[in-house]
Amino acid sequence: MMELGFENDIDLLNQYQTIQSRKTKDYKQFLQIKDENKNQHSNITSSFWDVIVITAIDSLQKEYYEQVLKEKMNQNQIPSFIPYVVISDPIGEKIGCGGSTLYVLKTLSTIFSEDKIKNMKILLLHAGGYSKRLPNHSTTGKIFASIPCTLGVDKQKEEKEEEKEEEESKLQACSMLEIKLIILIDIPKRMKPGVFLACSDDIELFESNEMSFNSSEDGTFIALSQPGTLDIGVGHGVFILDDVNQYKPNQLNSCRKFIHKPSKEKMRNENAILSNGLVLMDSCYYFDHKVTSILLNYYNENNPINCEIDAYSDFLQPLGKDAEPNYFQVKSNVTKFLPHLPKEREKIYNFLNSSNCKLDMIPMSPSAFIHIGTCHEYIEHFTINFPKLGFKNLIFSEINNNNNNNNNNNNNKSIGNISGNSVILHSILSNNLNTIINDNSVIEYCNFKGINKLSIGNRCIVSDLEFENYEVSNVSIEIPSNSFIQTLSISDNRYVTIFFGINDDLKSTTNPKLFGIPLNEYKINSINNDNNSLWNAQLFPISNVSPKDSLLKTLNHLQSKQQQQQQQQQQQQQQQQQLSYYSIEQCLNEKDLSKQFIRRSNLTKEILNLKK
């Protein structure tokens, strides 16, 4: 079990690499099939999904997802012979991934008809959410986060290793979507028609070539499970077997109960602990179309959904012979506890429990569960753990500076003053007089040209920044260690660069701190200190000019605040009166994802031209 820290078992890591290589090879065969010739390959297409559904938080994110999907199909990164359906949550109260699941099932029944759905294998990927703990995906979603690996190049018999490396340098990074499709490549050929539900912020490593999803009973949930310690189990759902002494790895096990985020004492009292001291935790799961009908019956009687329903705690806890209706008042797994939520939980419990739905679980062994939901997890996995699985540190990027060796195929090695264990994705670093990138930083979708000195500290996340000069300027850009910085596109052709410390708590309203300094010490006129968090404080200047201007405005504005003299403070306050400021929350509310998409697409085209 690996979560924020990989085991250093070389044999196990090699086994994971072998599994992923096999799955990637199987996945690539589907990329050769096009919509116009899919009938000629029905023996292959029948072992893939009939439809892939991705959820979005609103209509703007939905449109962005559809743009990216179209681009990925055109670039042959995802199969193009099946439909991809993006469904945004309805306007109103947040409905959670459970409410979103219900809304998706209803929407699909109107698109395909309930009779057709009964024969479909559906992959449902939940990807709507603001990602407050990892804001570089707050607007564009974690499902399209770039992961530091590619689909690879199949080496030809007479091709030299250098030629293969040259071809690989032209490959774009896989997004989380491709990773999910690869991880789950065996599932649709093993399961009966139904829905397979997964999240978009984790990676599971396991072998599934011999897995069976065929339950003998209708009305069944089948969950995949990873073993984990009690310390990790308190933050997850935990399955309780009918007989803990008859635990069967990699096979169907019947469960008598599911408990959500239990205490260690409860795990012990419920006999949830295996003989090796581990518990079996949730990740993703399947349900058949009898369950689909039950959930649709609940939705038809109770729509619209106007409270947070969870697809794990609210759908799985009613299952099993020992299920208990004792969680309806729990508040810890929702962002907003509304008075009518307990009643809705009770209704769902009665629908599923009275239908005698069965809960089976397959404990995957060996397996790894890799969560990528926070800045620290992002940095830890990208720069330390993923390289142990053969992932790359330099992907689809051009580095051509005056202080490095101009080697763009160099992976997992230092290039000049660029650390070999930092990760650079889809970026250009060109014609800079002096570039220094320290350890364990992630640079993604950036375009730096003509900078006198570019310095990025340790453990930084640097995303969507642009600074382009045809000749080397006298400008220096210095990003301190433990920083997060990103330039966002917002409505009316404006830009905002957000900048904070990765250790800062964006949600806290109790003495919130930016880079460890209390907000009230920044003397920023736009801040109301009463109820501010870093999420809603108007900290970041708006630029009507360009991403480059936005970057410089934010750096000048916030960095000078940390070390300013009284005279400088007066000058800054005069400048503030001429600037407008936005919070991260306002940026999300007024996001321009079409512009963000164009910026990234233009960068991709420029990199492709440089690699010709």
C-alpha cells in the first residue's frame, strides 16, 4: 500500500512497471480503431466501454472538457470510436458525487433510453469540483491534469536507441484520463453491463488480467479494495468481510458491512482488521443495472437533488446483512450540512437496503493507491515516487538556455542548473541568461523566454506562466521555495496570477497567513480582515494587458510586501488605489476556460514546431 510515500521494494516496483506496460500496450490497440471502421473490429471494441461519462462542476467546465476531448481524439491520445458524454451538475446547491451519479443516470436514460442502457458498460469518472487543495486544477479539472509519463514509442527493429528517444521527446504527457483508461483496461471485458464509478484524483496500480466481475446475483455492487494501515483507514471507507478468516486476495469476497471513515476503535470492534494488521479500503466500484434502476427510482421520486450525497458513504453503507442506519446525522463528509440531508440519506438507505443489494469486494494484492489531491502529494508523487515507476522528469518541453547542455531528451538527469528531480511538463525555457530550478519542483504549461535570471526554489508548483521577450531583458523572476503560482484567464480578456505558499491553509478564516505572514500585516486595502480566508481574500491584481503583465504585477505586489520599508509601503498603497484585485474564488467564478484552452493549445503548437 502506497499513499504519499512509496515502498522501496525494487521487485514490487518492477512488477508495477510490468503491469502498466502490459496495460498500456493493450490500451494502444484501441487507438488504432476509428469510428468509421469499428464494425470491422467488433471482437476488440466489444471489450471496451460503450460510453465514457465525465462529470463537470458547471457549464463552462463542461465546454472546456469537450474541447479537450475533441483535441485528444484528433491527436489519437484516446479512442475515438466511442461516445464521451460530459454532464455538468445542475445549477443550485452542491450535490456531491452521489447526487451527481444520480443526475448522470437520469441524463443517460434520456440520451440512450433505459432499455438501451441495460446492455451498456458505462465508465463514470467524477471530475467536477473546485480542487481547493490543489488549485492548479481548480478551473481545468484533475481529469485532464498532465501526468509525467507518455504512451511511449514502440521501437522498430532497426531503430537506434537515440532515434527512439528523439521520437519520445515529441510525445505529449498523458492526462489523468488516459491513465484511468489504462489502469481500468481489463475491467470492461470482465464485467457484465453496468456502471463502473471512479474518481479523477487517484491512481491505482494492480493486476486485473484474471479478474472476475461476474456475480451470480442481480442487484450487486463490486468494489475494488486496497489493503492499508489503520492510520490510513480512518480517512477512507473500510469493508468488513462476512468472514475475516476466509479473506481471498484477488477474488470476490462477500461483505457484511461498509463503514465510512471509522475510528481505530470502531475498526477493531467491527472485526475489520485482517490477520496482517491491515484493513480493506475503498477506491472505485461497479454496480449492475438492477442497481441503476433502484437509484433511478429514488431519483424520480425525489428530484431535484439539493443536498450533498456521497457515492461512497451514502451508497455503500446501506449494503450488507449487518448494515446499520446510524450515520444519517454525520457532518464530517460534506462541505455544507443541510437540515434535510439526514432524511435523504434515510430514503437512499431504505431503497438500497430493502432491495437486498449485495456488496462484494475484490482485495487487490499487490496494489498501490496513489492519491493526488494536495500540493504536497502532487510534489511528492511527481518528483520522488513516479520516477521509481519509470515516469519521466522532462516531457514535451524545449529547454534552450545559455547555461545548460541543450539536451531535451535528458530524463531523470540534471540539465545545467535545472535539478534532475524536478519535473518539467509542456513548457519552453528558451534564451534565458541564467536559469536555476531547484529540487522537487513541478513546472507545467509555462513559456519563459528572454529572462535575465529565472530562479525557482525547492518544492514549487509553477503553472501557466508566460514571459516572452525576443531578446534577453533585464528582468529577473525569482519564485521562492515552497510556492504555488499560476496565471489564470478570466472573463473580458483579463488575467490574474495567484501566488501563495504550499503550506498556507487556503480555507482557514482564523488568522489566515500568506507565506507564513498574517494577512493583516500585508496592509492591502482590498482585504476585509473580518471573514477572509486566502480563498476569498482579494489579494491578486488584475491585468487587462497580458499573462506576462499579470505575472509581473503579482510578483511586484506580493513579494515587495514581505520586505518593504515605510517609504516603499506608501508607494505601494498609492499603486493599490490604481489596481483592482481578485480572490481565487472570484477567479473561478469568472474563469475563461476557452482562453485558457487556447493558451495551452498555442503553447503545444509552438513546442511541436520547435521539435520539427
